[in-house]
Amino acid sequence: MTTLTPSKSPLFMSLQMGDLNLSNRMVMAPLTRNRAGEGNVPTDLNTLYYTQRVSAGLLITEATQISETALGYPATPGIHSDAQVKGWKKITDAVHKEGGLIFMQLWHVGRISHPSMLPDNMLPVAPSAIQPQGDAVTYDGMQPFVTPRALGVQEIPDIIADYVSAANNARLAGFDGIEVHSANGYLLDEFLRDGSNTRDDIYGGSVENRMRLLDEVLNAVKEVWPSKRVGVRLSPENQFNDIQDSQPQSTFNAVVDMLSKHDLAYLHVLEGDMLNGGREVDYVELKRRFGGLYMANMGYTQATAEEALTEGNADMIAFGQLFIANPDLPARFIRGASLNEPDQATFYGGDEKGYTDYPALEAEKKLA
Ligand code: PHB
């Protein structure tokens, strides 16, 4: 498949998202990089990393913990302490100085954690006490997931309050908006899908009940942010983190119908299954039901992204690995330049190697 000339390519057309104008339709996907500093505070190295990628029409931060009990991996940043807010403020200031836009992805990992990482060695929390298959990434290496503790119905307001407090901190830190992470087997997704939610109260059973927590979280964060500054991420058929739903199409049709009533900035969908490569859900149907701006993600290339935009199957495309390895990805697409190869070994954790040392085209020219 061939790419379009820059003047014909929908990737480089601006996009109005509420009162924000995105200079192009290339979004940097949320990417866990495990390089936060002491206290899970963003560092100057993290500032450099995001600033290098500022030519994306929109940057979305790596998933960021809403509370200390929302954490599931070493060295992932939070947005619940003053020091974290200050660290993120440096990042948003630097991005804005360069003319960029940046949303923060708000994260609660639910059962994808381990007591050794949590306050007082508490059990991870989840909709139901169902142990996921697989291992947690802990400070002491990989350890099998434990059976989580099912949240009591009386604890739900505290979880929602943590989302509101984090959303408010994201405002204080100067973000342009927030993305509620409701994908990939983490807490909100655990509520949505019937493989992880077997509750028999108002948060389980029917899809209306399973999506109640996401609906309530959105109502609550909309007290802090205008609705057009709030996005949501879903992954209807992704089985990463041992999660499944018996009827992904009908479940997520209903979820998207609910989301369409929230007048959001966008719906961000990981289309397919990261693990097995399947793609059975009708994403065009989800986009149609949502009605607002639809951001697609899942291994898109320049050519497939242009095709999706041209056919009206997406309004923006989020690129993950391509933005890891190519800080100036839009310029490379425009010029038809070669792309740097991402180095998997340095995706998670470490220092500047594989993080801020991928060269931009200008730097490559100087070296040549
Ligand atoms: C990961 O750390 O591998 C990770 C984190 C958040 C996601 C997906 C993957 O949404």
C-alpha cells in the first residue's frame, strides 16, 4: 500500500476537538516506559522525552496512577502527590512552550498489581475476587498475580473520589485534558467485561451494571473538566492481562452508546487483541454509535492510517512504537524518510538509552 503526498494526506490536516485545534491527526499513544523518579515523580529526562515528540497533534501521557493503591508496575508516574504535580507541570510547560497539546491518562490497575507494591501489603482490588493468569512486574521481579479482593459497594465512592482528585491534579499540573483509561484489563475494564466481573450488585451482571462505574467516573471528572477535555480509552477484545468478555460486540456497543451521551473529546480504541492478533469486533459500528471523534490505535502505518482516515473509519490515529523510535514521526512521514527501528529491550525501564536517544532527522543529517 502506498502513502499519499503530504498535501493530500488527511494525517496532516488540522482537527478541531472542542475548543482545541490539533495541528495534525497523529497522536502519540499512551506508553508505559517505567522511568519515573523517586516517589514516582516525573523527571527532567521525562520532560525531554515528551518535548522531543511535541510535533504530534496530541500527546497522551503514559498511564499515570490516580492514587498509591492504583499502582501496578515499578517506576510508573503518579498524579496524587504535590511532587508529582510539580514534576508534570514542568512537562506541560515545556510542551506548551513548543506549541504542543498534552492529555494525561488516568490509571487504576485494579487486580494487575501485587501486595509487595501496595501500601501495607494490601491485596489488589477488583470487581470480583478472580485471580488473573500471569505474573505481576514487581520491585523483586516477576511474581504470580494473587487473587484480588472484591471492592465492597461502599468503597466505590472512594475510588471515584480518587479519579476526581487525580483529574483535579491534572488541571493543576497544566494538562490540556485527561484520558480515562478503561482498557487493557485494568480496573475500569475489569468492571466492563464479564470474565472479570461476576458481581451481583448494581455494578455487576447486566452490561448496564458493569458499565456503571465508568459512567459514574465520567460524571464525576466532568465536575472538574469540561466534557470536551475528557477522552476515554477502550480495548473491546484485547486479552492482555487475562481479560475476556463473552460478547464483546454487544457489550461494547452498549458501552459506546453510554459514552456517546457524555459529549467527550474523543473515544480512543485499541482495535483488536495485542496478544493473538485477532480482530473480530466491528469498530466502524463502534465509531458510528459514538458519533464524536474516534481515535484508532493498533499497529497503524502511515499508509493504513491514511486509508482509515480517508475512508472515514477514524478521525485521528494513535501511534505507539513508531513514536517511541521516531520522536519527529510527522516530519518523517511528510518527507517519506526512513524510520528508526524500536528497540524492545529498552521499552520498559532504564535510562536515556532507547528513550531520548533516538535521533531526529536533523541530527541524522549532521551525523552523515
Ligand atoms: C504495560 O505496562 O505493559 C501496559 C500498561 C498500560 C497499558 C498497556 C500495557 O494500557
